[in-house]
Amino acid sequence: MRTKIVLWACLIVLGLPLSAWTESGPSSMAGDAVKIAEARKANAALMHQYTWNCRTEIISKGEVKDIRIDLVSYDPYGQLQRTLLNDQGSPLPRGFLRRAIAEDKKKEMEEYLTGLRGLLEQYTLPTTGKILDFISSATVGGPDVNGLLTLTGRNVVQPGDSLTLWVNPWTRHLGQMQVSTSFQGSAVQLTATFATLAVSGLNYASFAEATVPDKQLSVQIQNFDYHRPN
């Protein structure tokens, strides 16, 4: 059975404008939230013009349980399309969760990962309201040695969690993202590193890893080889 899980391959990018931390006041922050949402929408539209490769590894108790490599693109209707590249003619494992996992354990892990994905997606701040809530209470720090400012918010999705964004104040591009939260009683950490294409300015998640130490579980994702079809 092939899993239908799409594991954070295309994290939604937050295009944070400089005014998000240089101005204050409710009306200013509301305007910033709208600008951020608009910048994110523009980046998402640009993403739809590209095709890229996505490699996903599932690691359990120190062992790579599966590797999946997909060719990813959007169809004319804006739906994400994934074509499996390592199913045939490759020494890599075939499909998700087919190596050293019994059928019942495979289903259990798929259900767990689906729920975990749903939780972590909330930290992309999918609405203007969520963005406003975050920037109105976030603590700003930096710049760090790379010139990035940090925005850290707590109790973003659930009590006791935290979300930190590293942002380039000049390009408005997201450099890193870190989430500390919990799922089904276990601590969860998500880290993501972003890259920007020099030609078009597309900002995308080049690497992301979600870890659940209690379960000795890790999911790693790499997005690479972005290009526009001729």
C-alpha cells in the first residue's frame, strides 16, 4: 500500500516585510499582516511555475525505513502533482514504509504522520489573522552573524509551544524556521532551512526535519533542482 501523505514538501513561505518590526500600533500591524499574506501569495504563485525534486526519508530508531523521491509540480488547476521517481529501476526502496515494517505498524505510522503533519501545518500561519496574532506578540532579536533578525512567539498554536523565524530584513526572505511543540503527549521539533533562487527570487524550503525523540522518529525532506519547464 502506498501512502498518500504529502510530508511538508512545500512549506508555505512567510514573506515578512521590514515594517513588521520597525512600526508599531494595531493598525500598522494589521497592515503588515496583510502585506505578509500578499507577499506569501505572490511567492506561492511563483512556485506554481516550477518543477522540482523532493526526497523524503523516514528514520525510525536510527534506521532508514524508507526513501521516496518525487518529481513535484502543479497542474493547471493549482493542484500539487507528485510523480514517484524511485519505484522502478533503482536500488532505493520502493515506495513509503515497505522496509522492515509490518502492515499493521505501517498503517499506524501513516496515521501518526498524517496527524503530525496536520499539527505542523498550523505553524505556517495560514491566514492573515494568524499572521497578525503572531507578529503582535512576537519578540524581535538580532541581527545575528548572518544579518538575520529573529521573531519568536510562544503559545502560537497550543499552550507551551514556540515558533521562531529567521528573516532577512532587506530581501524579506525567510532563512530558517524552528518549531517546538507536542503531539499525542510527545515533544516534537521542526526545523527548516530556506533558500532563494537568484533569478526569480523564489523562496522555498530546501531542507526540513521533524523529530519526535520519544519515538526515535525523524522525517527529513529535501527540495532541490527547481526549474521552469520549457
